[in-house]
Amino acid sequence: MSRHRFRPTLLVLMAAWLSAIAIISHTLLSAEINRWEAKFDVDARLLVSELKQKLDTNEAVLAGLAAFLQAVDRSDTASTMRYAASAAAAYSHIYMIEVASKVKLADEAAFQASLRKNWRADFTIKDFGEITQRKLKDENGKSASWPILFMYPSLPESQAIYGVRLETVDYLSRSVALAHGNVKPVVSPVFSLYEGGGAYILLQEVVRPAGRSSAELDFFGDTMMAMLLIKTQALVPSRPNDSEHAHISVSASIASPGHPESVLFEQNAPPASDLERMILPYFTRQLAVDNVSQPTQMRFSRQMLWHDFIQPEKFMILLLLGAALLVVPWVTIRHYLSLDRAEIEQERSAYLATHDLLTNLPNRFLFADRFEHALRNWQRSGHSFALMLADLDHFKEINDEHGHDVGDQVLVACAKRMAAELRSGDTVARHGGDEFVILLANVHNPDDAEMIGNKLLAAVSAPIDTTAGAVRLSCSIGIALCPTHGSNLDDLRRKADLAMYHAKDQGRSAVSVFAETATDAQAAPTGAKITPFPPKSVA
């Protein structure tokens, strides 16, 4: 079975690779985010610059109108109309140009009658509440009013505004009071137009030297209020749909004197997804527009979107990083798994070369190596050892009667039982067929070896369960000791073999220790019976 082992080196390599990928990805993403944030700052300042240009234009147009009203004849409405038309045509964000004249309360009736006779027969000086049904609290002590006399363009929906007293308009009353006697323009709060939409008014008082007009109609008088009506929607910076500006949310607020900030306009970017809002950066900025008379705050926000990052070249980089994140660890792990498999195969090959395939016991090659270790140990420390040969009795009959499969089961069971009876320093190996060889370490006398042999004999003699049923058999064991009977493997194995055959001759199921005699000095054929052999056997 394959063993999956993550070595420390693999873990270090994986950690280093993942750290490198994380650092590179973080660096790329941080650089991209910084680039987008810098672009956001530039875009925000461009939008501020565009709005500031319009606000500065308002002041310039109002200053020009004030200068024109100081110079124009008191009744020259035609010239005033032409001037207003040219100004409005040049600056599309200026919705309307208006002029109100200061009229003393005592002169209101005569002034109204004069305008009805020489200008508009339906002209009436009135309060703003008369057309909006919104009453304004009267201010005691006023001595003059400011009726609206001039509007360009004169739209049908705004005709009702003619003659309205400025001071009766709730959102203009304070601004009119502040503009009176002030050489600088004053801005009103943002309000809803009578004809619809949001707007604010930039107004400035215009005073010219007293005098009488040669004409019968004294239209503008000596003191006027020049006004620019600016629709807030016209101040929204232009942003092409294909521009990155389209993804920036913009809002602007203007603060008029004595009033809280009021919203000029808001323009929201297309909504982002919940995942984009959760993961991607969100930029915000608040910038002030440098304009004295129209103090404005602009607020910008930009939610990063997926497509900001998934551009062809950046997508390829992220794709390569993602592929590297997956492929390199996969290749590395495969490499280490290959090393593990090679090591397992090497270990298995070494095991097969030194062990018996059926019983998993050491084979004769490994046994020879163990014998050399025991021999060197005896030579160094003088610890003697014993070699035993165990041969199963009548094993051929089991094969013949029950088949080789049952015979293999018997061999495996005997091998396990023998190994279980030995000490940790001893070795049992399959010598071939039904014969086993045992190496007993640190055996001081034949009795010790004989005792272990009897234990092996008893273990093998117990019934063995097989597929053919319980099988009984015995074994014959021969023992030779080093250095008593020899000091090399061949001598000890030969003498143990002679002792084992002596045990078989004594009736099998016996343990026999080799004993040297004068007759043994002559070569005897394998399996020959040695008559004077002492009866060192146990049935």
C-alpha cells in the first residue's frame, strides 16, 4: 500500500512557493489599486475643476450684468434683453437672468400704475404667497420692496413671477437682506422652481447715481437686484458613458449664509454587486470648491469593480499566477510521491531478496548475514550461539492428501508459531521446502538450546486450522552449538542436519543435540545413521 509522506523539505518548499505567490499577487493588486486610486483623485479634481469653472462663470456673468445695469438707460429693456440673450447663449448652465427694482412702499401704487400703462397691462406687485399659497411672516419696519421686473428667457410657465416681491419669497428673504448694501454676490439656498426642478439664485445689489430718465417709463430705477437663476442639474459635470467617470458617484452641497448646506445635485454610479462591495476597495474623497460667493463641497466615491482588474494583460498575469499556484505544488507533490514510491519499491525489492515469499521469514541469504553477525559477536565477546534445523514430519503426505494450498497454509502457520516462540535476538528462516533453520543467540549450554527446541516442538504439534480442516503434524529438530561443534555455517549446518536425522531415526517428533564421536570424524553420507549417537532426544 502506498505511503503518503509529507517531508519537512516538501512543506518548506510549499510554504515558500505559496508565500512567493502571495507576495507577488499582493504587490500586483496593491499596484493596481494604487493606480486606480491615483486615477480616482485625478478624476475627482477634474470634476471639481469643471464645477469651479461654472461657479466662477456665474460670478463673472453677474458682475457683467451689474456693470451693464449701471450703464443702461433706466427704461431700455430692449438692450437689456439683448445682453441677457447673449450671456445665456454663451453659458448654458445659467437658466434665467432676472432683475428686481427697489421700490419704496409709498411709491408702489404709482409705480404699478406706470408699468401697467407703459409696459404690461396685467402687471401687479404681489407677494409670493399669492401664487404658491405659502404665507411668509411679515417683517416689521420695512420701507421698500423688490418686485421682479425682468426675466430672460420669459418662459410661459414663469409669467406669474413678474411683480413678485423678492422679500416675500421664503428662501430669498434673508439673501435679499444680506445683499442689500453688500458689494459682493450672495447665494440663496437651493429651492424648487415654480415650474419644476431644483435651482438657486446668485444675486447682487446694483446702485447707480440718482437721476431722472428722460423717458416717461422709469423701469429699473436707481437701485436694482441683479440675479442669476442656476438650475442645479445644469451644474452636474459632464461624464461620457464610456468614460471611467461614469463609475464615480458625485454629490455637491452649497452653503448659503445663515442656512445649512443644501444638496445641489447627486449623481450615482451604477450599483455594484454585493461581492464587489464586500471584497474590492471603496474610495471616498471630499473636496471644497474654491469660490467665495458659492461655497460648495463635493463628495466623491468609487467602488472598484471586477472589470477594473480583469483587463486582458492583467487577466493573463492573474491567470498565470493561478496556474502556477496549482501546477507547481502539483508537480512538486508528484515528484515527492514518485520518490516515496521509488523508496517503497526499493524497500520491497530488498525485502523480497532477503525473505521467503510464502512465510515472510528470512531466507537463507538473510540468515547467512545474521549468522555472520552472531559469529562476530562470539569472536568479540565470547557469547556462544546455537544453530537448529527443524524438518516437518510427514509433510509430503499432507501435500499429497490435501493439495499444495493446504500445505502452504501449514507452512505459514508453522512459521508464525516458531517465530512467536523465539526471543527478539533469535532468527528463524525457511531453509527450503518443509525445513526451517533457527539461529539462537547467547546459548551457554546444550540444555538451553534443547529447552527452546522443545518449545518449538510443542508449538508445531498443536492442531493447525486449514481449509481442509484441522491438521496435525510434528517436526524433528537437530541442534549444533558454536564453537563446540564448529565455527562456520557449513560445519554447524551439517552437524545440525546429522542431529536432526538422528531425531527422525529415533521416531520423529524429537529434539536432538549433536554429539561428536570417533566414528563421526569420518565422512558420512547425508542422512546416514550414526549408531553411537547419544540418545539426546525428547519425544
